[in-house]
Amino acid sequence: MNEDAVKRPIILAAAAVTILFCLAPFGYMVLTGFSRYPDFFSPDTPWIVTLSNYRTVMASESLHFTAFLRNSIIISAASAVISVFFASLAAYAITRLSLPGKLFFMFLILSLSMFPPVSLVGYLFKLMTALGWINTYPALILPYVAWTLPLSLWILVSYFSQIPRDLDRAGLVDGCSRMQILIKIIFPLAAPGIFATLLLAFIFAFNEFLFALLLTTDHAARTIPVGIALFEGLHGQIPWGEIMAAATLATMPVVVLALIFQRRIIQGLTRGAVKE
Amino acid sequence: MNDNNHFFSRETWTALGFLLPLAGFVVIFILVPVLGTLTDSFFLDVTYRPRRYLGADNFIWLASDPEFGRALRFTLLFVLVSVPLEVILGLIIALVLNERLPLRGLIRAAVLVPWAIPAVVSGRIFELIYNYSYGAANYLLTTLHLTPEPVNWLGSEIGAFLALVAADSWKTTPFAAIILLAGLSAIPDDLYRQAKVDRADFIQRFFKITLPLLKPVLIVVLLFRTIEALRVFDLIFVLTGGGPGGATTSVSLFGYSYFSAGDFGYGSAASVILFIMAFGLSLGLIKLGRVEQGLMP
């Protein structure tokens, strides 16, 4: 049709611009990490490809980069697993047990996630100081679990409500407890949804910055975003190559997860926001 | 199975047991801290000094604190400029991705990249992009002769503001696009086919079908984005540090700077203002959605 003949090139051009918009800054980061000089694109500067930025970031004792990465992965994975387990207990109760005020409860939980993190962090700092937990894993894991629970709950409720209730009844007849039904029947059937929720909770915890900034003090518990934000290098001038190498390494876990499980993440993200 | 009363109440007890861990976590690590912040906002609470009840003094000081006034104005302006920009850009990207495209999976994956990376990393990338002497932005501008000389992006108030909006849009537009795309694909194709039969052109179809049917999803996206933009912190901490001269200090950054200096009373009072604003705005947006669509439960 005539309209399509006009529309088609515009759509394709817009798609190309979208890809460029999304990937150009990311590609710039990766390239800078591999370059000797940060202004490698300028004709006055030779473009020298090097691995020395990565070597410095990974090997330098005083930068503690590998410790930050390890802390981030442990803290985010622990938070995601705990959050998704507790959220699936609650999602089970909400979708299949008789309970008054379910919808009210769901919205109450959702509204708690509307509080800006800065309105919690001062009190959390005093709490963690009083407990002597500043700069430990629990100081971040516990708030991250709470912080990702509303999101996990909403996504899991939408997945669980699609599983037929007859299965629960069959389980009850066979003498299973509710917990056994959840673990033996619901978990396997909702595995894709649970996995998507785990990924999202992991990414949210991995990227969190404000709590990590205030509740940690050094490499014993400090996470990657804080390490990147406070990275000033060992010498005077800003070491852009090293910062971008570190940023690339910090970004890899989440970007790889996002690319491999693209479909699941998009599905998880859009559950709850869009009614089907 | 006979649903007598006894069975029901046992089931409800089980349900409450299942909700308990979630409720416990949320109460201890969200609700109690928020209430604690609210309480602290009425106290003089500075490290190594005796805690003292102040009444509303912190809020009175905030009202006459020019630094806070500026942070408040900056935050509102940032929300007003960046959120509409991101939602409109996100809608355009969603409309494009909703068409038949070659390599559609690859394009969707590309859109996820800015969303997935930490805001701190995007701050660092844009810090380099806007760098006066090495940055890609000035290189492009000067080689294409768009500006006679390099622009001092982060050194001027307006430059720093625009830099923040651009960096924030890069990071958050994909989220808007992903949600809006899901909304678009839920619109039945039949409606468009019928509209084509009726010879409605692209513009008419957009305003008569797409926009009205997408409205609930648009409001959800606006709500999420507004809440997030109000609390903006990570990007600013890295990209401008609130400068130049405090011009891009958000309310979150203002509150944080007092917390990190050990002043919990005043920092809490600023945070309370922010959560009242977040609450008011979300209530307003939800009401907008309900009144006009009868959609929100």
C-alpha cells in the first residue's frame, strides 16, 4: 500500500537510530577501557589498543576492585534468593488461600516502595551502627531484601495466578501440606516466572547505590557501584581508561544476564504494569 | 472438599503465616525506618551531641534555607523536563519496535542495555562524554562546526542541567519503551484493520485508537518515572556532584549530604518533604488514572 511505502523507510531509520542511541555510550565505555588515550577518536591522538587498564584494575591491590565485585555478587545473589523465596510464600497465600483484604495488602506493599531511599537511609545507618553491622554483608542484604520484596511480590502474583487451582486441590487430597504444594507443584510450574523475578531482584540489588554508599566504609563490604563512583585512580590525573575498564567489568554481569534472558526480563518487567 | 468455617479459618491462619516473613521484612526495613525518619525530623540529632526535641524547627529552617529552596526547585524542574521527554521518546521507540522489523530480538536486547547497567556507570560514561578536553560531545560539536569552541558542559548551570537530563534519558527511556511496547502489543490488531478499512490515516489511528487504549499503561509509566525522577541521586552524585556551586543538588543529595555529615535531624526533615511530594504526586497520578479510565482497582 502507498502508506506502507512511505512508512517503511522511516521505521527502519528510526530503528537504526534507536540502536545507535542505546549502544553508542555503552560502546564508548568499552572502547575507552581498551584504549591508551581517552580521546582515541581524535585525529591528533594515536589509537593504541591496550589491556593495561584491565591489568591495573584487576591486579592493583590498593584499588580493591575484585573485592568490590565479589561483595556485589554475593550480596545481590543472597538478597535476590531470600527476597524471591519470601515473596513466593506471600504470592502463594495471596493467589490461592482465603484471605480478607488481599488487594489492600498488595497496594499497601506497593505504596511502601514509593518512599524515596533517602528517607530510609539515615535511620538505617543509625540502626546498623547500633547493631555494629556497618560495613558487613547483612547491612546491605537485609535492606535489599525488603526493598526488592514489593517488586517480587507483584511479579510472582501475576505468574502464580495463572496456575490452575485444581492442582492445589489434588495436592491436598494426596495429603500434601501447603508448603509442600508450593515447593513441589507451584515452584516447578512457575519456574520461568521465578527465574525472571530472581534476575530482576539481582539486577536491582546489584545496581543499588545510596544504601551501599552510606552503609559500607571499605572493601570488606563495599559494592561495585560505590567503587566505581569513588574511583579516582592512584595518581593525580583522572584515569579514564581504568575507570572505563572497571565500569565495563562492573557492567558485564548485569548486561550478560539481561542479554541472555532478554525475553524473560521483559516479561517480568511488564507483568503487573500491563494487564493481559 | 467441604468449606466449613473451621477449614476456612485454618486456611486463613496458614495464609497469614505465609505473609509473615514478607511483612516482617517490609515493616522492619522500610516502615520503621520511614517512621524513624519522620520522628528524627522533629529532633536536633547530630552525632556526638545530645538529642533534643525541636518541634517543627527543622522545617522552619528548611523553609528559609536558600540551599534547600534551590534543591527543591532543581528537583521539580528535573522531573518536569526529564519525565515527559523520556515518556515521549519511550513511546516513539515502542511504536517503532511494535512494527515488523528485521533482527527484532537484537533490537530489543539493545534497548535493555542502558536499563540494565548501574546508574553510577552511566554517570561515569557521561562524565567522560561531557569532559571539556577529551569528551566525545565536544569533539562532535567542534568537528561538525556546531559550536565555535568546546562547551564547558559541567561547568555551567544550564550545561550541567542539560547534561543530567540527557544522561538520565539515556538510562531510563528504555524502561518506558519496554512497558509501553507491552501495552501496544495488547491492543487488538482488528481495531487497526477496521480503521484502515474506514480509511483512517496513521495520525488518526494514533489519536483515536493507540493513545486512548494505551492511556492506562502511559499513566503507570508516568507514575513510575515520576517517583524515580523525584528521588534522583546516583547519576547526580557521579556526574555533577550537585554542582556547579550547588546548582544541580537534588533533594536526595541535599538530605544525603546532611546524613553523611552526621546531622540526622535536618537531613530527615528534608527527606520527609521529599516523601510527602512523592506521595502527593503518585496520589494525583493514580487519581487521574481512575477518574478518567475507571481502571485502577
